[in-house]
Amino acid sequence: MFKNNKYNFSAMLLWMAYFCHGIQALTISQNAKFFAVKWNLISAVDLSDPDKMKIATAAVLGAIAWTGIGKISFLVFSGPLSDRIGRKPLIVAGLLGYVLMFGAFLFATDIFVAKILGFVGGAMTSLFDGAINPALFEMYPENKATASVLSKALISISSILYPLFVAFLVTNNLNPQIGIILPFVLSLLVLVGVIFAHFPDADLQKAEKLSPSEAIRQLEARQSAAGGGATTGLVKKNEGKFAIDGVILPLFALTIYSNFYLFQQASKIYAQNVLNMSETAAASVTSLYQLGGLVATIVFSLMMARGIRDIAILVVSPIFAGLAGLVVFLAPSPTTLTIAGIVVGFCSAGGLLQMGNAVLNQFFDTNKGRNTSIYYFVMALGSYIVPQLAASLIASGKAEIIMVIVAVTGIASAALMLFAGTRYRHIFGVSIFSNSKK
């Protein structure tokens, strides 16, 4: 995959952009107490009052919901815009937005500004999704699923380290703003690197004096003609139907994202509010969840390298994520929650969302920006619904129902991909459980 590929450095920068995204996704929830005071939702002396803290926490989660609104709003056009003007401009814009967002978090003092910043974070992530994934597919046309899984790996690494870093700051009474300064600096460094990086579409545009959209169309056509999917053993027997496959796979994105995003955002609050776990113990649940996701990206990459198809993983893995949520609901304890964190991280957050997008782009190997936009647009509905739902449950004293939703979304994800598996056989003429190397 990496041997003699001149775009390896550019790809590393794109994966680092997703490293920053992993922090962005957790910045508000992991610093809930800090922001609750900073945004004047609660006074410092009332932090030990469970009733007041519950209301303040629900308000903080409401700010996270605006991240979902930003994602939804920008995903409508980010992919098509990426196909039209090229990958690099949108990635630069997304990183610039991250720099401005993290910088502004240092000064925001009310919930209204916080919601705007949440919106910006979601919007910039949508620019990433509309441009980074297609760019990686173009850098590694024969390893689309692996490139996507590596994106998830970097998200997982930062999501493991960041909660522990925040817990370290709190435990040692260090300035919590350090937790905001760190991603600000990282985003700035990645932005500078991307400005000078090379991209396949931009290089073709320059070499053959093509418009950005024409360069992308030419790149797609040439990579398709060269057998971009050859290493996965895929040869189309029938064309996919967007009215079917273009609906089922984005619905999977919604359910699987809701599954792991709900656990990611609410596990620390659930641990403290329902199970009365300490700050450090609650943070460790989130980090172990992310560790499970990171291990899964490695395991799944090795499995795919040995010929196990990505779609087979997508059918089986979410079942266990759903069962993990059900076990915590039926037998809530720090032990079951910690184990569930590892299981959900491995079986749901371990690159399944990115693999689903790769499958969609196997079904339809042109208009990757449009396909990715639709896929992540439907997914983004969950980034608004999930925090709102979690905030409502916590505010009403029903936080335990969060695990029921984790269970339902996990099982639903497996059911959707089982149907997609029948479509896979129709399109490619092979079983999802066949070995792609034979």
C-alpha cells in the first residue's frame, strides 16, 4: 500500500487531520464541568450539587448537538463541492475552521457562542468527510477500505489519549485550558503541512492543464480502467441501484454512528451519574472504548489483508456491540460498563463507519465526493439526534435508557448490512463470506 507511493506524506497529514477530529469530537463532553462553569451554566461552588450539575450537563450536551447541525448543513454540499473544486481547498478550509474553533473555545464565556463553535466544528468535519476520504481513495485506489480504516485508527488514538490527558489535568489541578491549547496547536501544524502537500487531482490538473472537476473525472476513469478494485477481487456482474444501495448503506451509517457516538459522548457522564464512578475511572471507560476501536482497526486490516471481505465484518461485528449495550442495561456496574466500552469500541467504532463508505464506493465507483456526502449526511443526523436524546434522558433521570439505544442501534446495523450483503452478491456475484484472495 505504502511502497513507492509519492502521496504517503500527504496521506499522513490527512490522517493527522482525523487525529485532530478525534479530539474535537470529545472536547466538549470530556471538559463538561470546565465548560459548564466557563459558560456560566453553573457556579464553581455548585459543582458538587448533583441536581444542578445534571441540568448544567444537559445544557453542555445541547451545545454538542449543534455539532450535528453543522455536520448536516455542510454535508449537503461538501462532497459535490469537493468533486467540483478539488480536494485540497476543502481540507485547508476545514483545518482553518478547526484552528479558529479551538482558539475561540479559549475565550467563549456563554452557551450561545459555544453552540456556534459546536456548529463550526461539525461543519468543518463535514468538509473533511467530503474531501479527505475521496482524496485517500485516489491516493490508494487499490486499498480503499484499508485507507479508511487507518483514518479511524488515528481518530481512535487521539480519542484514547485525550480523555486520559484531560483526567490528568483535573487530577493534578493543572489549567484545564491546556486541553484546548493542545488541539489548537496540532490543527495549526497540520494546516501548514497540508497547504504545501501534493494531491493526485491537483497534480493531474497541473500536469494536463485541466479544470479541477475534469481532473477528478479523468482520475476516476483512469483508476477504474486500471482495476482499482482488483486487489479485493471485485468484478461487477450487475450495476448497483442507487435507490436501493444508496439508501441502505447510508442508513447503516446512521445506525452504526449513533451506536458508537452515543457511547462515546455519554459513557463518562453515565459512569458518573448512574454508577457514581470517579473522574479518572469514568475517563478510563472512554479511553478503553477508544482502545477497543484502535485494536479493531489493526485486527480488521489484517483480516482484510488475508481475504476476509469488509462487508462480512460489517454484518457480524455490530451484533456484539448491540449485545454489550443490552448487558449493561440488564446488569449495570462499573465492570460491565468497562467491558462494554471495549466491546463497543472494537465491534462498532473500529472503522466500521469508514468501511461502509468504502463499500458504497465499491458499489458506485464514480462521483466519490457525492457518494461520500450522502453517506455522511445521513450519518450526521445521528450527531444531532444522539446528544439531544442523551441530554433529555439525563435531565429526566433516565440515563440508564442510553444503553437500550446502544443495543437497538447495534442490532439494526447488523440487519441493514445483512440486506446489503444480498445486494453485494447480486452486484459482484460472490458471497460476502468468500475469500477475496481466491
